Amino acid sequence: MDTSAFATSFRADLPAWVSDELADVPDVLATDEERMALVHRLAARNFREKTGGPFAALVVETETGRVVSAGVNLVLASGLSMAHAEVVTLALAQTRVGGWDLGAEGAPARELVVNWRPCAQCYGATLWSGVRRLVVAGEGPELEHLTKFDEGPVREDWAEQFEERGITVAKDVLRDEALAVFADYGRSIDAGESVVYNARAQGAIDL
């Protein structure tokens, strides 16, 4: 087999605007609301910059509030369907700490903060990342209805499954603010300014 034409690596880089957006943010965010407010801020800018969908996430040290990583959905910027905000943010945190297990023995407990319940892909990514807590703005069908994305098959007892594996779940943190961002994205789709980049999503969900 001639592999000379095969790709042997891939990457996804945060756009420069993320660093600009974080320039005035303190290193420590003490509350769930402060953390989620930043997530919404990044998510709202991300689709306007046309680097990806209206999704962002943080990895934070739960006790200290120190931000370990911040990321956004990079599907459009990277050309990679897997470059969802949770995957990007977890990977950046793992790169920063130098290991795949964000819950390694002796390490501070870390959490993932994201602006909706993880999709089918990010459910597994979160489950196996080592984080000990998941903070979400909300759950339910509103995301799919407002954005037209297909979130994939996620169990009804998704939160209980996290809890059974030692990952506590906090829900409904600044939920209305998340829905406002998704509604803005939906309007940008209707105006032809944004795209729904799920492959064949039209046949998967009732829009």
C-alpha cells in the first residue's frame, strides 16, 4: 500500500479572537454563574466569527475556580466534524496538564462547564476525560429546535450515568442566556449567515 498521500496528523487551533476575548477575564472564576457567563460570551462570538457553532466550554479547577482551558466549537475553522467545544476544551486541558486523565490521583478536581447537555459524541468524551463535575446551562429539545443541529442519541438517564461514575452534574445554570444565544444562531441560519454542519441532519430530527 502506498501511503504517501495519507494524512498522518491533524490539528485544530483556537482562533486568535479567543485570546482577545479572554484578555480581561480573571484567572479565577469563583461561581458557576461566572464560569457559565464566560462560556455564553465565547459561544455567542464564535458563530459570529464563523469559526464554528454557538458552543463553548471551560475546564476549571472546582475548588479554586482557576480556569485550566477555554475552547469553542471549531468544526468550520478546522474542517473536523469532531471538533466540538467539549472535545476541544478537554484536549486543551489535557495538553496543559500533560496527561489524558484530568482526574488523576493527586491532581485537583476539575470540571467541564458547557452551554448545553453534551451531544452523543461529547457525552463519551466527557465521561472518559477524568473530570469530576459537569456544569450545563440546560438540557432538552430546545437546542435542536432553535439551531437545527442533530445532537444524536443520548440516553434519558444521561445525568444519572455520569453520577454513577463519580461525575456530579449541575444543571440549569444561566439557562435562559443559553437559549438566547441559540435563538440568535437560528436567526442567523434563516438569514443565510450561518450553516447547519451536521451531515444529513435533516433526516435525523424533527425540525
